[in-house]
Amino acid sequence: MNKLLHSLILLGVVSGLATITRADTEDGEIECVKSASFLAPADGPARLNYAPDREVTVLHLALDVTPDFKARTVAGTATLQFKPNIKPVQEIKLDAVGLTVESVTGTEKIQGYQVTEENLIITFAEPIPADKEATVTVTYHAEPDLGLYFRTPEMGYKEGDTHVFSQGEEIEARHWYPCFDSPNEKFTSEITCRVPEGMTVVSNGRLVSQDKDATTGLTAFHWSQEKPHSTYLMTLVAGYFKTLEAKHKDVPLAWLTPPSEFEEAVNSFRETDDIMQFFEDEIGVPFAWAKYDQICVNDFVAGGMENTSATTLTDSTLFQTNTENIRNSQSLMAHEMVHQWFGDLVTCKDWSHIWLNEGFATYYQILFNGHKNGHDAMLYDLYSNAHRVLDQSNDVNSIVRRNYNDPFEMFGYLAYPKGAWVLRMLNTQLGDELYRKCIKTYLERHQYGNVTTEDLRAVIEELSGRSYDQFFDQWLYHAHYPELDVNYSWDERTKLAKVVIKQTQKLGENVLVFNFPLTLRFKGKFGTADKVAQIKDVEGEFYFPLESAPEIVRVDPEFTLLIKPNFDVPNTMLFAQLADQSDMIGRILATEQLANKRDKESVAKLKQALNNDTFYGVRAEAARALRSIHTDEALAALLDSGNQPDARVRRQVVSEVGGFFRDTAGAFALKVLDTEQNPDIEAAAIRDLGAYGQPEVHDALIKFLNSESFHEELAFAAIGAMRAQDDPVYIAPLLEALTKREADFPSRTYAQGLGTLAYLARNEEKKDEVREFLTAHLNDKKKSVQRAAITALGTLGDPKAIAVLTTFTTASKESPERAAADKAVTDLRADRKPVDDFKNLRSEVMDLEKANRSLRKELDELKKKVDAENTAAVPGAPVGPDKKKKVKDGDTIKTPGATAHVSG
């Protein structure tokens, strides 16, 4: 599933976010990893998780539902056909959250049912014998917060684009129909959905019928999924859509978008047939399902979701051709489509093995990139994915693990890029032919079933004849990756190259010393010599005879290992490596090391690479390296390199110039805005202006704030630059734009605007207008905008917002709104002035108590004085009861010159 999105949803516009990768910044593609940004924090340590018991086998699930678009509710029936396994069953427990159950009927007599917070428990009058088929039908209705998402004009979406979509992964299906909500249950299914005339319904499998009900006026679409799949892969998308259609062999293909975005659909859809053909050829298993649909929806909860035969996609993947080669839907489409094999045809048994879904999808999208754009493009994709793993320093979780609080936690860099790299390493060790045979066998053996990591290992061992216990143990069942200190030296007398390799990763219970073969490549006048060092100890010394001193030494030259080598070589070797046109990864690694140099020759070499290298990725990395060097000469090299024919590199240069604060850099950005026609590059230049406060910059930002562009990219960039400037002069124009253009701005742009408005006003003396504007969005029907308003009030720092925010802190602890409100209230209380601070209030109470104790002491002294005076007035007289009267709370004592009221 597409759960780490392009900048279109980076700011937290959806409940499950995708994050941007290094490759995305090059290619403008949407990636496929969810982010836990809006999950409420977990309570306590992670628990161990296992696949649930299967006391029954689910045979078929039929839904008949009617969505109410105005009320944003759903009503219908769920009919479940099942049979007990092994032993009789008298009770079944279905996952059901927030459902109002109206009735439960069945083929077996039902004694009763109960609805708990998380389940529907159905008790039968008699136990149902093993293997006897039975059916239950649940009539229910719901107003789901998860699982089923409405997009209507009442919520602020465009007229004519009304729709609703479901999302099952990981465990959201239970929020809109009762089910066994776990991936280890597979069954056939059907969905009938009744919608107003003119709407379209898409679901799994094939369309059986489409009939209008004369009584209700609704049209019933009946879809049937006739091959088994898991609950989280069931889908329903209904609403107003326009459709593009095609065919791959006998497989119908369709691409649907809301009508207002249909013009851009062809740009994304055009590669579908090529992608499917490549996967059938590469995997060796034909596409298994009745058809393949791709449906774009507004504010999807991720990048994409691989529902069986019907993928749901974010409309953020749509793009216009004026972005040149920066934007495309290739990786997103390839990732989701290959899930139809890895994830749908074979499905992980439980979430601890999710890498079998996501690692495969990530690796095969990389393979398609290589097929379409060349071997170097594939390597650069692998390089970007490797960085997503190697940049994690405190990496102590294994890919396969059971200690997590929520399945969502398993969807991250371990399942996606590291999982892909495990397959890359298997592929290179086995060789292409044997690897393909293993994967084909794995799929055919387990098709329509569930798998664990051991199922894959068993096939590989069976077909290769080799043990892969250690490989799987160190890469999948233990954490981290090899960190290597590599030192090279040459002995001219003995003609030996000496290489010392030390594993420096911090070892622990879950991080091992790795064992793997490492290829070292030496290049020189003698040609090329590859040598293999078996790395198995913390430190090892290796000697290799060569004819002469090498000019280039490369570690893992074919890029086959997920390792992090620290290998510093002299500039002469780096320059030779940077010039080696046969080794793209070597050239990129040379730019990485040269980024740490500050000498003029290194800058000159990088400038040459930026303008002349044959691969765009090397040119882009050279631009990054020049920014890192950050000298005047490095800036001059970038400024001289703006005329790039490849739009991806041109944007990179603009972005890297933005990393300098110089008048020439600001002028460069303004010049780009005068001459550039590519909106993605314009957006980069706008963001660069955030460091400059000249009048012409102010005018430019206001202009782009109020400009119109596809998905309002330029306004989004302008808002970001305004935040970077942190100048309250932008409060009024931003407030005006947010007021007048709410209907124009996509959710993520509007959400960013609310956050920026609060940020700019946070130090203002008068905050009432901004606070009231933000407060008015606290109940916004767009959840992302609502959360942004809650967060923004915390940023604003106005204690007057505490009372209204506190009303959200009593929501369900799983609610993203509650998590946002808790943080906002905490921030506000921490920033309050002493007169408003709760800590100060406690101090005031303590002062009052101190004063009260002092008053009590004075009263006691007065009492003693009165008693003594009374005793002195009657010498020898006994003290009567009235003279011993105890002073109580609330009593008033009067003595000459003093009156005191006692209060506890």
C-alpha cells in the first residue's frame, strides 16, 4: 500500500501519510509508505502480536449497502457463509466497531447476540458441527470515522465530484461492516451498492449487473469477486467519476477520476498496459483477476491501496505535461499493480510478515524502472531506497518482528526499502534465472493463500540446494546493517593491495556481526580486477596481488549489498571515480565524498559533472554536493549551471541555490520566476525566496499566493516561503486568501495555510482575529483541516483557546483529533504567562494557605490572650466550659482592636 506521499500531502493532510523519498525529489513520484504522524501515542511497551485463531473457515461474504452521502452514513446487510474447522462451534466473534446492529439471522438457530466495543458476538442455540456450512446475516447501519470516507460538497469538496471510498488496510474494514478483519482469512466476496442515478460504483472482481430500482430511484451495482482474497483487500468506491478504458490482452483496464480532474487522467494512465506486461514476463505468473481498475479519489488516506483488481489512488498523482519529466505516476502505479501478485494473490499471514507484501512491491517497482528507463535508473532507485535505510542510525528493529502496538507501525522503512534490498541481495546471490524460478514457484505454490517468511526461505533452499538460514537470520530476523570502516593501502615492493575492513555497527541482542561476501574492484593500467573478501568477523585484513597500483578502488562495485562503508580515498582516486562513465554508482559515491571537500579543484570537478555527466542522477547529486560545500565558489558553480535541459536537474539546481543566503542567490530565484514555465521549478524558486525580505520578494509571494495553478502548487510554495520569512506583514494577506479561496485550495494547502497563519501571529500582541478564524475551523468536515486548526491554535500561543481545545481532549484516545488537541493544550499551558499559568495558580493557592496558617497562629495567640485576661479577672476561679470553647472554622472572634474570621 502507498502509505512515505509527495509534498502534496507531506504536511499531514491525511490520516495515513506517505513520506517523500530522495528519488521522489528527482522524479516527482509518489512513494508508498505510511507515516504514523497522526496516530495517538501508544500506551506502554509494545505487545507481542500473532495471527488470530481460525475456528471457522469463511467461505463467502456478501455486502448489500446503501451510502447516504448527505448524512455520511451507510446502511445494509452483511451475509457471512462459513463452516467450523476441526471441532463444533457454538459462538463466532466478528470484528465490528461503531456499528449499530439491527438484527442477526441465520441458517442455524441463533440464541442471541451481543455488541461490544470491538466485536459482534453471535451465539447459536446448538453447536454447529465441523465442516457444516452455515450462514448469518447482519442488518446494521454506521457512521464510520474510519474505513469508509465521504467526499461531498457539504464537506467542502467540489460540486459534481461527490464520492465515497473504503480503506481496509490494516484493520479498518470493521468500521463499516462486520467481518473477520485479519489477513489470514481468505474467501470469495460480493458487494451490491445502491447509489443515486448517474453515479458509478467500482468494487472487486467483475460487474454482474447494474439495475435501477423503480421504487427508490437508486441504481444497484452488483460486483462479484470469485477468487479468494482477504478482508482488507475488499473495496468500494462510489460516486461521480469519468472513465478511461483500455485492455491488456483479455484483461479490461480502467482509470477513473472525479470529473473535475479527468483532463489529466491520460498522463498517468498511459503506462498501465506496459507495466502489466512487464510484470507478467518478469514474474512468470499471469495476472490473476477479472479486470484491473485504478480510481483516483480526493484526499486519499495514503498514496495508493492495492485492493484486489481495483486499486485506489490519491488524486495527487495526477499531473500536467508542463512539468516535463519531473512528475509521473510510474512508481506508484507499478508498486500498486505488482501487489496484485505480492499481497493479493499471496498474502502475508499476519502483519509481522508485511515485508512479503511491501518489500516485493518496492523491489518490483524498481525493476520496472530499470526496464523502462535503463540499468542506471534502476541503480539510482536502489541508491535512493538504500539511503532510506542507511540514514536510520538507531536501527534496532528487525524486519520480521511481533513486538508492535499497532499494525500501522510495521509499515515503514523496514518493510519497504529494506525489504526491497533483501530481495536485491537474494537476486544477485541466486542470479536472475534461479531467482525468477524461486519467485514463480513461491507464487504458484501459495496462490490464493497466506504466506510467512519461512515459506519463501523454504522455496529458495529447495531450488538452490543451499542453506539460507543465516541470510534470513541476519537480514530479516535481526536488525540493522553492516557499517564498515574500510582502509586501503598499496605496497609497491610486494605489489599487494591491503584492505582492512572492520564492522563498526553497535552490536547487541538484536544486532549481529554480519557474514557476507564482499566484492572489491581494482581498476588501473592493468584493467579491472574483482576480488572477494568474506566478511565474517568484527575485523579482517585482506591482501590482493595486482600488477600495479590501482587508480580506482571500489567497494561492492555492482551495488549488491545493503552496507554503509566509510571509505575515504585521496582526491586523485575520487576524481578518477567521478570520471568513470562505466560506473554510475561509483560517480555518485564520489560526489558524496567530494561534498566534504572545500578546495577549488573539487568544486570544479563537481561543476563539470553537473553540466556534463551522462546520467541525470549524477548531475543532481553533484548539485547537492556543491550545496554541502557551501563556499562562494560552490554557489558560483551552481549559478553557472542553471541552464539544464533535463527539468529534474534544473529543479535540483534551483533548490540547491536556495540553500545559500546571498544576494546573488535571491536574484537567481527571482530570475527563474521571470523565465521558467515549469510550475514545479517555479515552486522551488518560490520556496527559495523564504530567506529574503526585499519588497520585490514580498510582492512576488503575495502574487503567487493568489495565483491559480494545478493543485495550487504555487500558492502552497508561497505559503511555505511566508512561514520561512516569519514576518507578520503576511498575516493580513494570508488571512484574506484563506477566507476568499477556501474552495480553491486543496486540503493540504489550506491546512498549511492555517498552520502558517498561526505561526506568523504567534508573537503578536493582539491575536483575537486569528484565534477566532482558527476556532471557526475546529469542526471542519475535512478531518485534515480540522486537525490543522487544532494544531495551529497550539502554535498561536493564545491561552484563550485552551477552553475550546479542551473539549477535544475527551474524545477517544485513538482519535487523531484528540492527539492533536492534547499536544496543543500542553503547548499552550507551557507557554502561558505567570498570571495564567496553572503552576502559578498552584503557587497562589500555596501563598493563600501560608497566609491562612499565619492567621491561625495570630488567632491562637489572641485566644490565649483572652483566656489569660479572663483568668486574671477572677483570681482562683475555675475555668468553665464557656472559657474552653474551641475555635471552629467559620467562627468570628472579636477582641479589643481585632476581628478575625477563621477559615480552614
